[in-house]
Amino acid sequence: MGASVTTGMQMLATRPCIPACKQVLGSTSALSAFGRAFSSRTGFTSCSKPKPAGPLISSNCKRDVVRAMSQRGPQGLPIDLTGKRAFIAGVADDNGYGWAIAKALAAAGAEILVGTWVPALNIFETSLRRGKFDESRKLPDGSLMEIAKVYPLDAVYDTPDDVPEDVKANKRYAGASNWTVKEVAETVKNDFGSIDILVHSLANGPEVTKSLLETSRRGYLAAISASSYSFVSLLQHFLPIMNPGGASISLTYIASERIIPGYGGGMSSAKAALESDTRVLAYEAGRKAKVRVNTISAGPLGSRAAKAIGFIEKMIEYSYVNAPLQKELLADEVGNTAAFLVSPLASAVTGSTIYVDNGLNTMGLALDSPTLST
């Protein structure tokens, strides 16, 4: 299913041997004992017998260190997710970050499950079935990304008891079942037993075009519920079926810590909450289940969902003009970062916000500001 990624890394270095003096180890016999112990533990070849006098770095004592040679082919440091299973919440088309993350994980060998918003489920599954996404499903090895199962999901509701009557009666939800967070987690458990990777690619602010001063309580809480608490809920219900050593990631935005006029309706607050929750959840999930939790602060992308804020094209242009790396940000770059974060290569990374925005977050002055040209 996924692209074959070769493993292995060869390191070749020629270093001078640095013999220790008697004042450090006490005697040449102690040095020899130390050398034997060090050599046996590390596999490094020992130096020739040190001279009692002379410069600290002996010119005639050199060693070649050749280690970490792969037995499986050419050089390369792999992201290998073979045998891992990922659930990506928030995939409803083929042009957003959620889709890009799914592709990257699939290319690394992971089995892919997705959760799709219930009202978008029918069109998404139909597009998949009719081959509409086949071109964007292509992986680096030429094969197509396979999605093992698509689950209906509305992460605003934790259990069936939380679903209002008007939503239950809504025709867009007709025919769908078991789509609350708890039900989806239970269904995944029944279908597959466990998962290793949980991805949260969800956000919604019904009043995103309003300034914060104009945002209603209902709109503000709706943004928090859909965009940040949904991550808490997903991890809460999926953690019991996540294998130790697993990982979870979410997607945030620089508006959590910088003012982005026009990104309103409480969405900036929701992203700030998401980043704070990431740190707390990293501690709790790490201690409870040995699961890592991180979030990716991605730059602007012209996805269908992002167009809801009304000025995404201007944000993309602003980023291009002002970021240290003056290039288009690709969804695949976020996908590749996600693959790294959920892989064993990032086994010590948790509770972190990782910026993937061509460096825009580092800037304190807009280069295209009119004041700079006066």
C-alpha cells in the first residue's frame, strides 16, 4: 500500500585518538580497562597504546568509525509506519490538511481510517467510489492510497444523549448511525481492535467572519466546542484503544498567539485553547497510556474549509511575501511533518507546537508594509 522507504544510515568519520593522561584515569592500566569496557559497549575500536608524554592529541593515533550501517539497502532514515493504524478525524475532500496527512501516513505504510462529518459523508464516499479522487490518491510509489473504512462522525457530540432533537430529525443526518465520538470509538474497536495514531483535523466557527466584540456567546462556545474540545473528546474516547507508544496530533494556527484581523468568532481563542490542551493532554496521555500528543501550527492553505473565513487568498499572498522562505506552502509539507511526529523518529517529542508555515511565525515586521517604502 505505502511507498517502500529504505532504511539505514552510514556514518564515516576519521578522528584523532585522544589518550587520557594519568592525572585523569590514574594509570595506563586504568586507561586500558576503560578502553576495553568502552570498546565492548559501543563497538568502537580502541586506540593504540597511549604514550606517557607528548601532545594531548596524538598525531599517529587515528580511527575509522563506521557504524549504523543498514542491512536493508541504500542510505536513508525511514519513516516506517508499517503495521500501524491511523484514525484521521475531519477528512471530507481531497484538498485539505487532513487528506494530506492521511496520504503521508499511508505512504509510510500505515492503515488509514477516516472520520467524515455526517452531512458531507455521502458526497465524499460517492467521490471516492467513482474515482474522483484517484489522481490525488496517488502515493510516491505510484499506488493509490487505500482507506480501510470511512466512519460518519460529528465530533461536536460526545454521546447520543448529547444530540438535540432537531439534529436527529435533520435530513442531512438521515440514514447515518453511530456517529457521536463515543460511538465511533466503540465501532472502531469492534472493527479493528485498536489504533496507533489519532489525528484531529477539525475546526468550525459559525461566526468566524465576525469580530470578537461582535461574537455571541453561542457562536464563541460553538467555536470552542468544534475546534478544541472535540480534540479532548476524541482523545478521551480513543485513548483506551490506542496502543502504548502511539501518538496523536491536531492542527492549530498562528492566530492563537498573534492578532489576525478577520479570523474571528472565537476561533483565535479556540486555537489558543487547543495549544494549551495539547500540553496538558501530553502529560496526562503520556502518563496514563504512553501516548504522545503534539499539534502542528500550519500556515494558510486555500482549502475548501479555509475559504469560509473570506480572505484566505490574501493570507496566502501575505505569507508568500513576508515569510523567510518565499515559496508556496504545500499541504504535503504538513502531511510529512505529521508523519514524522507520529513515527518512532519523534519518540521523545510531545506537548509541542510545531510550526510548518515557511517561518512566518518568526516575523515581527511585515516586509510589504507601506511604511517601509516611505
